[in-house]
Amino acid sequence: MTTLTAPFFSSSSLRSRFEAFRAQMSENAAKRKVYFTILKELEQCSPRDLQELRIAPSSIHQIAHEAAYGA
């Protein structure tokens, strides 16, 4: 009989795995908040403002994504 054990699960307690999961979820929520904040601010800009910033309206989502999650 073959048994597969994952090193991550065998050496860490349930509590530490839960805390790591919770920290990851918190980090993801913070990144989502940054993304949607920037997206909302850019979408509220007029076309003239976007032109002055040299931002194409079609790249607003990409800019917000890069700001929140990195390149």
C-alpha cells in the first residue's frame, strides 16, 4: 500500500495552517480593495483627465490590476 504525505500538512498543526490560510485571505482582501478603489477612481475621471494622464480608457482595468497585484 502506498501512502502520500504532503510535507506542509505533516509538519504543521491545524492551528498554524488555519492562521496561514486566514493571513492569505486577509492579504487577498486587501489587494482586492486596492484594485476596486483604483478602478473606481479611474472610471470616475473624465476622458480629458485620462488623456492628460496619458491613460487610454481601455487600459483602466490593467492599470488597477498592476497597482494591486503587481506586474
